[in-house]
Amino acid sequence: MAHPEMRSKVPGVMITQYIEELPEGKSTPDFTRKPIALTIQEGKLAIFKAIVIGDPKPTVAWKRAKGEMNDPQKFQNKYDPTSNEHTLEIPKVSGDEADTYKCYAINEYGKAVCTVVLNVIEVGDPAEFRKKLRKSAGKKVEDKKDGEIDEAVWDLLLSADKKDYERICAEYGITDFRGMLKKLNELKREREEEQAQFIQHLTNLKPIEVKSEDAASFELDLELKDPSSRIFLYKDGVMIPYSKEGDSDMRHYLKQVGKKYVFTVKNLSPDDAGIYQVDVEGVNIFSTDFKIPPVDFVVKIEEVKAEERQDAIFECVTSLPMNQIVWTLKNSPLSNSDKHEITVSDDKLIHRLKIIDCMPVDAGIYTALAGIKSCSAWLVVEGRFSIQPLIIKSITGSTEGMTISKEGPTHKLKIHKVTDEFAGKYKFEADGRKTEAVIVVEDPPRFDAKEIEAFATPTVIKNNQRASFKISYIGREPTKVQWYKEGEELTPDINCRIDTEEGHSCLRLNKLQRKDSGEIKAKIKNEFGTAEVVTNLVVLDKPTPPLGPLEIVEASSNCVEIKWRPPKDDGGCPIAHYILERNQVGRNTWKKIGLIPSEAHYKDTDVDHGKRYCYRIRAETPEGVSDVYETEDVQAAYPGPPSAPKVISAFKDCITLSWVPPTNTGGTNLLGYNLEKRKKGSNLWGLINPPEEPIRSLDVVEGMEYEFRVSAINISGAGEPSTPSEFVFARDPKKPPGKVIDLKVTDSTYTTLSLSWTKPKEEEGVQDEAKGYFVEIRPAESTEWDRCNTNAIIMTFYTVKGMKSMAMYWVRVVAFNEGGEGEPQELKNYILAMPPPVRPRFTDSKMKSFMVVRAGNSTRFNVNFVASPWPEVIWLKDGAPVSKRVTISNAEGGSQILIPSAERSDSGIYTIIVKNIVGQETFSTEIRVTDEPKPPGLVELDENVPRTVTVSWEASQDEKRDDRLYYMVMKRDSSKRTWHTVADHIFNNRFTVCNIMPGREYQFRVYAKNDMGQSAPSESQKWLISEKKEKFTLVLPESKTCNLERPPKFLVPLKLHTAPDGYECYMSCAVRGDPTPHVTWYRNNISLNTNTNYHITNTCGVCSMLILRVGPKDMGEYKVVAENQLGRAECSTKLTVRGETTTIFYREHTSAHSAL
């Protein structure tokens, strides 16, 4: 028995119910939150969470498709009763754990299953990764040029449908879709010419696909000119031997049935993936790409039992998402139909096949195919009726309806008229030997001949009435009865009723309209066959209106003969007659002409010459009168207008004209034409020829400009005049102009070309003045010139638009006047559609050479440049190509790199190289990906010198990977209770704080700082030096004269400093002297005290200098000079950038004057 179909509200969950009906209040397990697929970096913690429901409470278990989960240290199952969450944790995930995982929720009434995929990104040594990247990048350049398409891909495109072009281009990285189509058309023409040598006809190309459990095939309809032509099969360019018999041991074979060729690959394996190609005598005729996805079945289909007339469902789960899989029954593919319904879950993992209204003939082995993997299961259809015990009878002699005969060793059993009672298994025994046969009595549905004859009689009813159809049939039950109207199956509704009983069926249709007319078909089906019977339904209604357009058969001064077309639908009855009415245009009354016979034709003799008439026509049948068809206005006898006159030639005393006669002659022969002329600027038309005389020479005045029109004349008179001709001068023809002078290119872009020229010289009797110009271009691959302007231009400059970028063109200009076109003037050389060559140059002078980015944020860096022709743009990171994580976007005039979710490994120097045929330009910027530093470690305090405290701390964890990290120390004492900074920019792990007062309680904080910010503080314990109270004794010392003046002396010299380009550099030293010396900083013996690029301070003898951004210009020798009245002291060092050899020396010199 098939289990009831259960659907989860959560997509991707498959539920199996163990029993037919659930007890009241109980339920099968289900997921309210299913696990989410993860893509995680190697070494991280992977967590899957799920929430399940069900009564009784289900148990949850986890399994994986490939491998066991027995290690509790590696796979940790947890449950949180407060949130009802079941969790699977995989600490320090590695590539071995990448798999498809299944979560099961099970109770006594059923189970629910969902699948989830874990993808692991393996991380190796970055240096090794760069080496691999360089190697792979270099190999790619050697194997295939940028933008080049493999020949095998062209073969695929030539054999593919147009709807598959986009998929193939995306798969093989083809971005120039328009260029691909252009070349593909050229290849198709070449391919057709090659194929025409051997092939008469080639159609019905079907790509390769898996047809059964272990075989894939592709087919084509092929007619060869020479049947003996050889056919070759290739895979990935290598010839494959094949047989022409399917039972051969060879894995590839060809089956030919008439013009159909079917190539099959048996015993499929992953190595069979590739491009298959069929050639005839060395000419390719078909290529197809066979892809085998690495997919398998996580949950296979299982045997299903269903009662007759019930639905059955097969379900399976694939390891990878697939849009569809192949379902087969007895190796025959299945598709969506009235019998089979194929569905896929939203996550493309669960695939279902539903067999609707199961019959015994639907039983068998069903197979699901995904790639080259398959799984099969039985469908067992159980009958509704009980089976009687077998009755075994012995037949020893002839009986009524059955004859036994013997002719020598041959024994015969002959059944004269087979009925159901003769069905069964027959066994023959002789001398201990046995043989048997089975007689199955088929009883397909069928109709009596009289029933068919009666049913085939058309049913005729009137509009909005009812119709019923009855048919009786015989055949073994159960049977399925279906009714169709015009090929579409009818289903019961308010206007359709179907009643079926054993042996007959009835169809009743209500409120029928004319549109319901058509074929009615009854289809009876059982397990032995199908029978059909057809009749016609005719619904009568009034006819539709007669159809136009109106045809004028004859028109004269006293007669109009017209024709029209009969109605599109006569309503089921022949046309009895037509009803005509006539109206003279300009009047409001309609005159009834009367009834016209059924022929769609009428001759009206009661007309007035020159009047216009309109007719109303209705068709009449026994079912009623149609709606009216109103004709256009019909003029009695006048012809239509001729075409506009064209000037053939013009001279000072004669102008020659021609025109085309009117298409509507008014029903009679034309007698002649009236020709009129009009001077330019005048409103009066003058008749050239008298009405009673034919056309004679034109009377024109030299130098005047004229236009002409013409009207046709028949028996009724002159018709409407034609459209006027173009204006023409009455003068002798002019000479064509000469060639234009000084033709040159003034500007060009990728799509436009600007030209200028000087008008040609005028020479009397040789070449006249130019009145306009035409610009023509010719692509290098074409032999024909294309005119850019349809009308002549009068300016001596023009811009050609719509050119193809970097295409080659020839250009010429043709001068024009009334005498015709002059000789063309071409440019001496061809033109490329491109701007003038420009060496690449960066346009943004404020581009940053250093950027700091917070880890996890995205960053983009834009570079604007100008270059012509369009340059090649290359981005490098630390001298190697950038990783695939970095998105590069190139546009006209600029390029951009985008780093999504930046990581510390993305730090480095990024270089852009822009180069074209003129030259190249480079620019580098350093991008540092960092984050707020972690706090320092344990802070310790120590008193090495009285009234001082030495603060030391453990380094921050980020100190090793951030060379710009430094520290800041803050202090708070019990007298103020506020924090203030003691020291900043400390690059070591200790600092001595002075002026510590006994009796006060001190506390210190240490912060780690970098370009992104500062860390949380690390606090020290409280520090207190107890004040010892001693007996106060005043001892007055002997007064002596003391001279505190001294020359300058450096207590702390300058230290070594090495900084990368673009970073800050902080120098400091300590000097003493009395009076306070004047301090001057020098770089390469040049004073820096007035240079705003250096921040110089002198606080209590501590001299410091801050360079905001170190560059190559800052390299050199730095010197500090301290001077007072008593002497002078110096201290110097050298500053280098990272990577340079550093030479450092200290020099201290003090000179003093004698104090007399």
C-alpha cells in the first residue's frame, strides 16, 4: 500500500509516514528550521543547526554521505532545550569533512530527512600559492591567446540550437557575443559548402544524453549522396572504433534505421565525458558535448505498492542540486503528461515521480538517472478484486470448442473460438517430458458498428441550446473514459457533465455557442488497448458580416458594378440572399435596393455621373440576418490619380516628363491625360494641352523653375490630379563638377570620422559649380561603396557615424550638381576607426599611494587614464597577477579593482600597468588590510630609580603582523582621579614615568594603536610609595656661589629609523645646556625648521621631528645642532626606506668658550 503523500512546509524536507492513518493528536516529524549549507575556510568551526517538531517528540541523528561520524571529538552533537535547537559542531574543519550531511528526525509514526552541503576552502602557504598562480598563468598564455576560441567549441556551436548559444558561450568564457555570431555565420556557410559534397540532407540533430542506466546516445537524420561514404566517430579529437551491432563487445556502436543514425555509448564511466564528433569522409557534420556531473544518490528510490486507481510516488535525493533527472520505465524515458508528473524541490535536491491513476500496465521497474548514476525500484499495482483459486483441469480428448489432433510426432490443440474461459496456462506431457504455454485473452474496448454509425452522425443544434452524446462499448473492466472537443480533454463543470457507467458513457453540454462547433471524440482505454469514436457538433447561428475590400468590377457614367466576399462564417447554413442599401455621399437617407441572390455581386445602373455612393450589405440565412458591412465611398466612373511626373530631361525650350498610369481606371479605358504646370512661387496651375487636343511641346521660359502634375481622363471625365513633380529649371544641362580639393581627416573616434574639403574649381565648358556633396565609405573587406548621406549636403565638412571600432575603411567624397555627379576624390590611405594615438597617461593627480582598509570591509580603487588606441590593462599584486577574489572592471577611460570582504592576506602593493602601441604607464599603491589591535598583555610596574616608575607590558598579539603598531601609556593618580596621556608613539614594551610623588596612589593603562584605531586598555595594579615621616631637622648649609651655566650636550642621541614609502617617521633626541640652547634640524645640510612638511618640537630638552609621509625625497643625512653662548653640539644619522642598505653613524661634537 502506498504511504500517504506528506509535504513539509520547509522546502527540501522529505517526510515518510509509516502508517496509513495517524492517531488523533499525533504527528510525523517535520523541520521548522533546516540546516543551512556552509562554505567555510579550513581550520574554522562549522555549525549546523536544526529545529524539529512532532508528537511524540522525535529523536535527531546526523549522517554523512561519504564516511563515518563516530569520532566524538570531531563531530559533536548538542541539544539546547530552551531553544529546542539540535546542533552539529565540527571544530577545526578540514577538507576531509567536506561532504553532504543528512539530518534525520524519527518517531514511531514516521521520519523526516533533509540534506545540507559543507564546502571547505583549503588554505595553504601564500608564497606557494603565488608560485602556483604564476605557473598556471604563464601556462595559460602559452597554450591559448587571450580571446581565442577553441575549434572544438566552434564545432559545438555549429551543431547547437540557437537557444543553447548563450549557455555554451558562458560555459567556455566567450564574451564577444556579436563577434561570435558573425564568425559563426561565416563558418556555417563554409560548413554547408563542405557538407554539400557528400550529404544530401541533414536534419533532426539531437545532442547526447543518458537514455538508460548504463548507456548514452545521440541521433541525427542523415541522407548520403553516396551510401558507401565512410562515417567516423571522434571523442576529443581522437578517432574511436565502433561497431554496427548493439550486442558487440565494443562500447561504441551505431544503429541505422532508414535515414536515422543512432550512436550509443555503453557501460558509462566518468572517462566518457567529452566532445563527440561525427565526420563523413573527413567533413564534420555534428558535434555534441557530453558532460557527466559528479552526482550520486543520497537517498535512493524504494519499492512502492499502490492499489489500482490510486496514485504512487517515487522520491530520491541527489548529492548535488540538479534542475532535472531522467526517469525511465522499462528503459523508456518518461516526461510530464496526463499519466506522469515530475517535480523538483526548491533546492533542486529532492526529485519526485508521481504515477497518476495506477493501472496494472503501469507496474514494473522504474529507474532514476542522475549523470551516470542510477537507482531502480519496483511499482507493484494491487488489484481491487480477489483472485479465485486456480482450477487445474486435464484435457484428454476433444470437446466442444476445442479439438486435439495428432499428425505423426506433432500434437495440436486447436481452440475454435477463444473466450475468457480458455485463458490460462496449458501444459503438455509425453514420456516424462513437459512443455507449456500461456493463453492470455485480451479484451480491449470496442464499439458496435451500428453504434459507430449512429454516433458519427453530426449533431446539429441552435445557439444557446443543449447537446448530448451517448456511446455504448464492450471490453474488460476497469476502463477509463475520456471525452475530447477539438483535441482538448473535457472536464466536468457547470456547462459540461460526464456520466459513465459500465458499458456506456454520456456527455452533456449546456449553453453551446457557435464557437463550440467542432469534433467531439470519445476515448475508451483499458489494459489491453484503446478505442476511439468521433462525431461532429454543429451549432447554428446567424452569419457574420460580409467581408471586404469592395472590388469595383465596372464603372461608367451610368453604371457601377461591385463585388464583395461572403461572410467568414455562414453560421452553419448556406447564404439565402444579401440585403443591400445605398447612400449618396452628402445625404442622410439610405435607399433600400432589395434582396440580392446569394452571389456576392451587384450591378447598380441607377447612378448619377460624378457622384459618390456608399453601400450597406447584410447576409441572410434561415438563422437570421448578419451585422452590416459598410463599404468605402465609390465614385461613379472617375479614374484614380497617376503617379507623380518624373523629369526625364530638361533644356531651355523643352522639358521631357514621364509617369505611371493610375491603378484604378474607373472601370473603363483611359482616353488621355491633362498635364498642368505651375511656376515656383505661384498658386495657379495652368493647363498645358487643350482638353480636345493631345499633349504637344511644352511651352517653357528659359531660366524659370516649374513643377508639373497630371490627371487621367476616361468616359466619365478627368480624375484626381497626381502629386506634383519636383521643381525643374528650364535650361540646358550643366556639366558635372570636378573633384573636391584638399580632402583630409580633421578628427576621429572609435565610431566617428570627421572630414573637411574645399569645393572643386569651376571651369566653363569643362566642369560647373558643385551644388552638393556625397560622402562614401568602403570597409576593407567589402568591394562596394556605401553612401553615408542620402541627400546631398552643401557644407564642405561632414562627420561619418556608426563606424566599427578599429575597423579599416576607405573614404571618398563625390561632388554633385544638376549635371550629375563628378569624379570621386579618395583619401590616399585607409582610415582606422580610432582616436589619434595617445600614450597612456593617468589623469588623476590625487591618487592615493597608500590605503588602510578595515578587515571584513570591501574596498575599491579607481584609476582614471587616457590612452588611444584602447590599452591593455594589467593589475598585479606584489609583482604577481591578482587573485580571483579581486574583481577588475575596465571601462573607457578608467579601471577599478574591488576587493570584497578584505582579509589581511590581501595586503600588498597593487600595481596597474596600462600599455598600448604608443607606450605604457604604471602606478602603484599599497593597500594595508588591518583591524583594531588586540590589547597588550600583563602590565607590570617597577621602581628602578627613586621617584620614577618603569611600566613594562607584554606585546599585543598583533605586533608581529603589523609593523605600524605602537603603544600609548596613560596615568591616573589619587590626587586628580582623571586619566591623562604620559607617552604616545612608543615602539617598545616599556616606559619610565618620572615625577612620582610618594604618598600618592598611581594606576597606569597601556593601549595598542595602529592606523585603524586603538585597542581596549590593559591596566596595571595600583602603585603606592609610602611617605616616611621623619623628624624635621633644619640644617642651614653654608652659602656658596654656584654657576649652573654649561655648554650644550646630547644626553640621548638620534636612533636608527627605517620606514616604507608613504609611512610616518618619528625622530627624537635629548639635549641639555644652560642657557637653553637653540636647536636646528638639517637634512643634507639644509635647515628644516621652516619646512612645513616636517613637524618639529622642543619640549624641556626633548627634541622631536615627525615626517608625515616618507618618500624618496626624504632619504639622506639628518643632523640636529644645539647652540648657546657657551658652545655647540651636533648629532646626526641617516634615514632610509625599507629595502635600502642602511648606513648609520652618530657624531657628537661639543665646543665651549672659556668663561672669563
